Amino acid sequence: MTSNISYSKAIELLQKCSSEQGFLASAQDISNYKRVWARDGVICGLAALASGEANLIATFKKTLETLATFQHSIGTIPSNVQFNNDGAEVSYGGLAGRVDAVTWFIIGVCQYAYATNDVNFLAKHAAKIEKGLKLLDAWEFNNRGLVYVPLSGNWADEYITDGYVLYDQLLRVWALKSYNHFAEEASIDEKIKQIEECIIQNFCPKSGGEKYHERAYEVCDISNYLPCSFSPAGYKSQFDGFANSLALLLDIGPANFQKTIVDYATTLQQERPLGLLPAFWPPIHETDPDWYLLKNNCKYEFRNYPNEFHNGGSWPMVNGFFGLALLSKNEKANATQLLQAINDANALADFSFYENFNTATKAPNGVPFCAWSAAGAVLLHQSIHTNFKLLL
């Protein structure tokens, strides 16, 4: 399958997922996917910016306006908004609130303003951004630099990560950097520096500085990548493909350790049958201590069987960001190979753009015609072929 055909199909799906209120998570009315979601919508919006398609960029703007309209009075951004004949139904999270909705919203507004040179749009939403940033400050709880995330508090909403989750710390750094491109405030620079130092001290191997949990850090084997999270109960040491990709994109950690992450992730990706990087690795099995935590963390039905969904499943969206990380480290050949693997997965069943795949069997999982599966491919395609750059 040629890259151009795959790209056209991905753009076509993003068009189908466009609504008057913003991007919908899927073109099909399945479960709760026919809604405007914060993280899904912003990731689709980043792909819209990369595509240069005026109508998709307009849908991104509508997505951000929807999220801004329904910001809670304390600063929370909706996890999702559903529109029906009776008006809007707003959710700030299911079993727990979604911390990453705030950071994705801030990233989205800033990336939109940067790519379209619409500083008035940023100014219009600056107060909402600053309210969100203040809320993130409060969510540190101990005022030490890292936000504390509840179980089920981000995109991996049925996984085991909680406490000081790496992914959420990195999104916050990206949000602050994006906003400060415009605000240029010394206090924000200092905050970015504080968070980055905390990430290095608590997630990188053999790092100096004060640790949040010295005893847990000493017994955690940090060698090939940044662990996914830690809490007062200790570290969860699984590899988080999304988070480690963000760390590479944001250039956080010693250069030699970043190279180690690239080597580990590339080997893991290329050795899998699909040629895709799993979201988290290794999978958790019934004999593992974390299985009890995993099996109970689902609101509707259990989906995190080994090698599926968050539990070792492979997501085209996550791989799009891993491809961007590879490009940022001058690994264009590997990024191009990865794009082909993403396109091959998206093309299965006549371009069904499944949500994720079983990493062992290659069987599709989850919702078909998933918008951010298309978005991951568009982002990487345009970054390779047009040198599109996000504001980082």
C-alpha cells in the first residue's frame, strides 16, 4: 500500500469525524466515542495543522472552542462533551477525573495559535489557560513540582499507573513551554526548569538531587527507559511508549540516556509482529501482582487482556508520536519504516483504522474508524515529507 493512498484515507477519516462542535473520536456511533474528547480532539487537531487542510483546521478551532466553553469554574477541562437534542452532556471523567484534559487543551490552543499565527485566539483563551495552569499547581498537593494523578486519571484510563505519572508530567512541561512561547514570563521558565529537574531526579537512572521516594528509587531498576509512574507504594516500572516518546521530543534527560531509550524502543518495536511499539510493556499477566489492580479498573467491560489495549496493545496513535520522537533524534529511516507499519495496520479490513491491535496475534481491537489512529499517521507522514514541526 503506497504512503499517498494511506495518507488520503487518513485525511478522509478525519473529514468524516468532523462535526460542528469539533472532532469526534470515531466516525461510528459506538459506546461513548461519538463525542468531542479533549485528548483525541487535540491530537486530531495537531494532525489537521500538519495537513494544512483548511476545513480540518477549522474543525480543530471548533474543538478548542467547545472545550473552552465547558471549562469548569475551578479550571477543569472536559474529558468529553456529547451533543444531542437536549443540549450538551459534559463529562470531566468517569471513575476518576482526567488530568491530561487540561494539558492537552493548553497545548492545543497554543499549537493552533502558533501554526495559524492567530495570536488573538490565544489572547481570547489566555485566562482559561492560566486557570488550568493554576489547577495543575494545586494538583501537586505537596508543592514540590510533580502533579499527582489518580488511578484512571489520563488516557490510559484502565491501566495501573497512578501517583506521579511520567506521561502527565511531560504533558505539563509541553503545555508550559507552548504557552510561554507567547507569554515569555520568567516565572513560567522557572516552573519548567523545576519540573524537568524533578523528572530527571526521579525517573532517570543514577541521577543526583533530592528524590521524592528515595527508598523506592533505590530498588527500582531504571536502566533502559523512564519508568511509567511511582507513588508512595513504590515504582511501576513498565515501559510507557507514549511518555518516553514525549521525553525524547522534549529533549529531557542526559543525551546518552535518550540514546538508550531510542535503542530500547526501536528494538522493541521492530521485534514485534506488527512492527509497532506497544503502548506499555511488558504485558501484565494473571500471575503478576498488578493483575488484581488491572482487572478491577474498568467501568464497562474488561479489555486489558495481555497484549491488548493498554496492557501491551499497539496503538497507531502512540506510534505516530514515537515516529516524531525518532525524527527528533535524526532517525528518519526508522521513522519512515514505522510509518509504513502504521499505514499497514490502519489499512486492515479495508482501512478500518482500528483503535489498537493485539501485539502478539496482530488481531484488531477496540473501535474501528478511530480518528486518532488516522491522526497519528498524518502527523508522522507530514513531519517526514513536508518537515512539519510542532511547537516544542
